[in-house]
Amino acid sequence: MTDNPRDTHVRRGLVGVVADTTSISDVDPCRNVLLYRGYPASGLTARHTFLDVAHLLWTGELPDAAELATLERRERSLRTLDPACEAMLLSLPTDCHPMDVLRTAVSRIGAADPATADRSTDASADKAVELLAVLPTVVALDQRRRRGLDPIPPDPGLGHAENVFHMTFGEVPEPEVVRAFEIAMILYADHGFSASTFAARTVTSTRSDLYSAVVAALGALKGELHGGANEAVLNQFAEIGDPDHVDDWLAARLEAGERVMGFGHRVYKRGDSRVPALHTQMRRVAELRGGRDLMAHYEVLAGAMLREKGLRPNLDYAAGPLFHLMGFDTPLFTALFAMSRISGWTAHVIEQAAHDVLIRPVSRYDGKSRREVDAVR
Ligand code: COA
């Protein structure tokens, strides 16, 4: 390895670059598995809750009964949005993107927190629970204001997932639907050095604060090559219109050199390990919610992409239809992803702060060669 960037191979997009170690999650494309602190994420979907997983990501271990009870109590007590923040969010344009609302909310919460500058592990762990608790309140308020409806306050008598439905729709659906949502939250919780996580770690590496790191992560997640893909999937189905049109639509899209959202992955090249567990949930909810046509659309496009490009669905391809069947409006989908990934981002902020090393890659200059400034104009 040389110090001169001219002598080193440029890895545009940081493809294949191992930027640091992490003990939080392991995306293993060879064994096709995602591990959270050593546990397969898909295994955790069998019996565990999203709060179990958040505790696991933050502390390294699943909670025992007393630890879970403490976390649940805290999460339930921290759901209410500061009235000044709520008023500010309600004043935002209703045609701005929900991720802009979420990003603004976190910025506002950080600006109002007297402990923002405290970067200790304990303070960061407290902020992590606070954000995990309050983000659903922001997302639900946002969906309702876009529909011209007043916010519904959180219900501390309900679990995390149940409360999301209560605040968004005013009712808690069938247990199967609540469980499917919980499983989506578990599968979205962390994924190695994804672009948003790396953004959060980069901000943390400068010794900036946790809220600034989360704001950066939200900005990165919004893009359609990352979290924005789940809403793009539903927009694609709307554009295609009818499963019979998939082949023509896909041919035109690929001919134009465009990507199909919800397919492919930077790390997994033989399919996304998280998809089977969410696919099962999606089909279950589709049966309950009359989603047969949407499932046909899903399968036809997935088959065509495998045939034409050899590419398989990623988690966003299943999450988009699932959130749609649950009743969430399409623009909200990436914000639902953020409600889960806040657990992983904040775990990475704590880990990066402990590593305490500035993330600052070098670039190779390919602009004009050196030239002299005229002495006289
Ligand atoms: N649609 C069409 N073509 C795709 C594609 C997609 N979704 N994903 C990858 N490809 C193509 C690439 O253009 C490339 O073609 P080329 O060799 O002719 O240039 C080839 O497949 C290999 O791409 P790869 O190097 O594997 O992709 P990447 O690592 O640069 O990109 C993604 C990974 C996620 C950005 C990419 O797959 C993508 O854009 N997917 C759609 C967005 C999405 O669903 N994001 C959510 C990810 S969880």
C-alpha cells in the first residue's frame, strides 16, 4: 500500500472495500445469511419482538424478562412528541416527502435536547430509545395530516407495532397483520455498512452528535437505490398497470438502461437472505386483505427479472407490497423502514464513537493539469 493515491486502484462506490470492523451485524453473501450479534435475523422473526432485537443490537445480548420490561416501559413513556415540534411538523407542506418530515423532526428534537453534545455511551443509548419511541409518532402524524386528519396520540397500553397502527389508522388490525409488521421491523433493523449506516458512522467519526448522524442517515436512506426502493416498487406496479404488461414494460425499461427497483443488491448476489421470511408474511397478509392481484404482479415481475437479468428480489421488493396491503400510503414506506433502522444506526453510532477514528478516504484527481495563474489579467 502506498500513500500516493495515483498508485492505488480507485474503488468507485467503495465496492469491495472493508472500511472497518463491526460486531453489530454480519451480511454474509456466501452463506446467504444476516446475523445480528451472531443470531440469524430470520430466526429472530420466529418468536422475538422488534424491541428484543433493538436491545440485542444496542447491548450485544437479547434482553431477559426484566430488561425487556424496562425497555418496553421506557419506549411506551417516550412516544409523545413535544407540542412545539408537533406544531412545526404540522406546518410543513403536505406535498413534501415524508422522509423530509422525519429528517426535520430529528433535527428539531436534537436542537431542543440540552444533552445533544453528550456523546457518552449512556447518553447515546438514552437518545437511541427516545428516537425509536418517537419516530412512529412522527410518521403516523404525517400520514394523517396528508389525509386531512388530526393526529391520534400514542396509547401506552399498546405494544410498539400495535401502537403504530393505532396512531396511523385509529385501530389495531388482526394479530397476523401486527405480527407481519413486527417481522418487517426485525428484518429492516440492521444490515452491515449500508449507505445510510455508513453516513451515520462518517458523521460520528468527526465527533459530531448522534442527532446529526441520524439526520445524515435519513438523507441517505431516502434515495431509491437504498430505502427509497420500497416505495418505488409500488410506483412501478402502478406504472405497469396489469401483470400482462410486465414483459413489454420490462423490455422497454432495460432497453433504456434503467434499473428495476426492488432487485439486486451490492452484497448479496444470489438473493437477499431476508426475503423468504418477509415473503411468507406478505402472502399471509395478502390472503387476509384481498391482495391476490398484487401477488400475481409480484410473482410475474420477479420471474421476468430472473429470466432477463438473473436478478432476485431484495427486501424492499417484498416490503413495499406488504406495507401497501396494511394500508400505509406509498410515500410513507421509506419512513417505516427508518422507524426500524433507527435501532441499527444508533448501535453503529455508539460503536463508531468507541472506535474514534476519522473516516476520510482519499480521491484521485482527474481534473486539469497544473497551470499557472496569470500575473497580470
Ligand atoms: N435493475 C436492472 N439492472 C440492474 C439492477 C436492477 N435493479 N441491479 C443491478 N443491475 C445491473 C447493473 O446495472 C449492472 O449491469 P452492467 O454490468 O450492465 O452495468 C449489473 O446488474 C451488476 O450490477 P451490480 O454491480 O451487482 O450492482 P451494484 O452493486 O452497483 O448495485 C444496487 C446494487 C442495489 C444499487 C442495484 O442492484 C440497484 O440499483 N437495485 C435497484 C434499487 C434497489 O432495489 N435498492 C434497494 C437495495 S436493498
